[in-house]
Amino acid sequence: MLKGINPLLNADVLQALRAMGHGDDLIIADTNFPSDSVARQTVLGRLLRIDAQQPAEHG
């Protein structure tokens, strides 16, 4: 059991993070970034989503 993991990090995202190595890149972007087309060109080949329930906190 993993403790202290943010609930926004779903199983697909956690698996991708676990599989990443040195030199791999992770992009966290808003809806204006062409995420789907970029994701299709990656090793994983698909988009992983983190859907926030509330707007991001500032400060």
C-alpha cells in the first residue's frame, strides 16, 4: 500500500512514473498544449490525464 500519494495521481500515471528513467521527460500542461498529438509520438504512445476536481491553487 502506498501512503501519502496525491489522489490525482491515478494508476496509469503512477505506472508511467515508475517506468521512467534518466533522460525521460514528463510534461504537465494545460488544455492549450497539443497533448494528444505529442503523446502519440512517445514510447508510451498515448495520453495520460490527471483530471483536477478544483482549479489550481495559487500562492
